[in-house]
Amino acid sequence: MVKKIKDCIYAYSGNIGKKLIYELKFMKNQQRYLQRLRNDIELNKKGVFYFVIDPDINQPGLADRLKAIISCYYIAKINHFDYKIIFKEPFKLENYLKPNKIDWVANTNELEYCKGQTVFFNFASWHKIPLLNHDKQYHCYNYVGHNILLHIPDKRYSWKFLYDELFSPCDSLKKAIDSCSYLENTYVAVHFRFVNALGSFENYWSKPLPVEEQQKLIEKCKRGLMNICKDNPNCKVLVFSDSTRFLKELSSMPVEFLDTSSIGHINEKSDCDTVLKTFLDFYMIGRAKKVYRVLSSELYKTFFCVYAAQMGDKELIDYEI
């Protein structure tokens, strides 16, 4: 019950919600702050914007997190702030993506909770760029999965440009990409997102379809996939999905897919292989010649492949079946 109350507070986007979130964080960390003050340790690094993944609240999927991270980086960049990311749960982001041009890796012990000098930033509005105070330190715990550049087009910066400033794949991810043996731009990527339609995959979503409806959906998707193959003769078709069952149903079709042993959702308690597989899919989609997002009333309208395509600067095609 306490966690549900906290989640509601975090989800609230008004001024009361901001104040409650800040008060909770301040009370939780006040003792540590006072101890640092007594020990005369340097406090309050001003002009720094921290994006924090809080393990105490529910978080969205990888694409929504990346959209918020990039959007907040844009806000910090426009305001000439240093930008830091604290992403340690349910995995350490820096174990999969390493800093490229910006040293963004940070830890919770860098955060200060000094009233009047530390500001909680609530990324729930994306229609204007806020003016940040350089005498403050900003913490963003609460956010929406929106791409601010869609609402405030800035010809100087694309989503890919900002992503590339922050991230490059770590060595283990590079090794996984290389081991797939697909050269960039030599295949098309097709993404199907079922969530729970074909079985239990992710908590808090709808129940699976009835058995007969599941098979009808599979056949419908296979027909659409065959049409995509016809539209791309002499080109490999690499299929991505959150359903191991669906991928195994494709064994008789002229398509290919990556290893299915570690498919999962990063919101669940995932092991390292599952997290690595999620990032591998993201990068392999982004390396395709073009990307198909398959749409249907029974499928989830995913943005995972949308931002993978943007990361790779590749054409995205919405394909209705």
C-alpha cells in the first residue's frame, strides 16, 4: 500500500506532487546531508542536472526511459548545465552503454538535499524549455516518456545527435553485435510487439487472448510478414519480437531471427543476458537498411523500434496488417 501511494505521488505532475516528492527525498536523505555538512565535505555541485532512475517506483520500458533521458539532456544542454545519469536499477546502464562525448555516469552519493539550493525537476511538460537556475542542482526522478524534440523542433540537434553524444555500446554489447554476423544495411528489420497477447510476458498488462484468437493472430502476422518479404526481394528479413512462441512459428518462412533464449522485459527481474538481449535488439534494429513496425489492433503499438531506427538514422515504415 505504501508503495502504491508513493507511485501515485510520483505520477502526479502538479506543484503539490513536486513538493511531496521533494519532501520525501529530503527527509530520507537529510541525515546523510547533515553528516556531510558536519564533516565539512563539499556540498551542492551547482549547475548540474541529474536524471535519476529511482528503484522505489515503477518505471516504463527502455524506449520511454531513453526518450526521457535524451529530452532531459537536451534541457540541460540548452541551459549549459552538466548532465549526469544515475541508472543502477534494475541494471546498471553503464554496463551496456558507455559515455561517448559526455561523462554522464554518476552515483547517488553525489546528490545533495539542501532546501533552497536543490530543485526537484518534474519532466511532465514538453511544450517549452524551462530556464534553469545555475545556482541550483536539479534532480529528475519523475518523468514521462516523451521526446521533447517532437514538440520543440531544433534544427541544431536531432535525437540521434544527442544520443550519440551520450552513448556508445560497451565492449560486451559490441561483441554481441559482431557475433550476429549481420553487416549494417544488409537486411530489413521487422518488429512485432505482442506483450501478453500470446501468453504471459509482462505484468500489469492485459490477459492473453483466447487460444483460438492467438493462433488467428499468429497466422495474420505471418501473412503480413510474407508480404514484407515480397516487397524486399533479394534482401534478408530479420524479425524481432517479444514472443518466443511467435518467432519459433517462423521456422518454415524465408526470414531470420536472433537467438530466443533470453527474451524478456527490463521491468521484470531480468538477468544480465536478458538485458543484453534487449540492447542487442535495439542496436540490430538500428543497423537495418530500413525498419518495419507492424501494427494491428491486437498488437501493442511499440516505440522501441521507432527509436532504434532514429538511433541508427534509418527509415521507419508503419505496416498495418
